[in-house]
Amino acid sequence: MRSYIAVQAIRNCAKCQSSQVFCEQSLDETPKHYVACNQCGHEGNTAQNYNQAVTEWNYPSDKKSIRSYKEY
């Protein structure tokens, strides 16, 4: 059985044009994925999986979802 993984290129940061961007996963009970810029800290919208997060980063929608962190 073969499995294929779709790979998408992540565009440079829209705010600072840095190529130092990466896809991250939140540490919530139901993990969400998002793309962030390592240079300026700009974050994209959260999504259910890696591919959706990269698509949101490359083609952002108007509203930004809110992520919150729990204090431990």
C-alpha cells in the first residue's frame, strides 16, 4: 500500500518578507496547526491540519482566529 503526502511551499512572511517561516502545532487538547514567522512573530490563522494552515498562510482570509494558552 502506498500513501502520498501533498507538499506545499510556504510563502515568505507578508509583514517582513522573511523566508524563516514554519508550521507549528498548538498544545491544546484539540491541536490546531498554524504558520508563524520566526523573524517578526507574525502568525497565520489556525487550521485542522498542516495543509490547511499553509493554505491559510499563502492565501489568508480576512479574519484571524484567536488562540489562547492555558497557564500550567
